[in-house]
Amino acid sequence: MLAGMIVFLMISAVQSQATPIRPDLQKMIKQSEQGRQLFIPARAGWAEPAAAAITVNPLLESLGGEKLRHDLRDELATIATPDPWIALALVTLILLMRKLRSIEAQKNRARAAGLVLEMPAPEVQRAA
């Protein structure tokens, strides 16, 4: 799956070239003047008595009622329960990013403080 995503990203990053379309104005005007063609729906088999009988799907009947509600409730509870490993990974990621930001801020403050240099006072030589 990961390889498929990587291939998709590589293909989508490539520039594509297309042939430019040169519309023919006369042809477009003729097509717009013709109007739309109406399609009449087919009526084959509508009056047959076999089509009037409604068949019952046994699979849908087995899912109906209390069983369906209970299964859906269990499935939603499973989906809504967070995975503890993912929650731990997210919390760890947040904490590491905060620590990285504080380290970067300390480095920036040290760089800013290091830019201001005090020149030592020149020593005065006394004539002996």
C-alpha cells in the first residue's frame, strides 16, 4: 500500500502535456441551434404480472430489527474507542515538538546575545 502511494505521488508530480483544443465556433453555433434530443424511456415489461410481485431479500430480512441495531451499536462503540498506542504516539509527538521549539528558541536567544560584542577597553601605556 505504501509503495502504491509512493508511485502515485511520483506520477502525479510529473508535468503533463496536453494537445491544445482549438474550438470551431461555427460548429459550436450549429450544435447549439439544433437543440437537445429527447429520449423516451423504454416500457418493456412494465405491464407483466411477474414484475408486480415484490420479492423479499432474505439477507436484508435477517439484518432487520434488534439484531441490526445491536450490531451497529457495537460497531460504533468499537470505532469510537481510541487506540491507546495511537494516542500515546500523538502525545509523544506533541511533547517532542514542544521540546524542539524550546531548544530552537534557546539557540536563537544565544545567537542574538552573541551578536552584541563588547570591545575591551584599550590599555593605556604609561611613559616610564
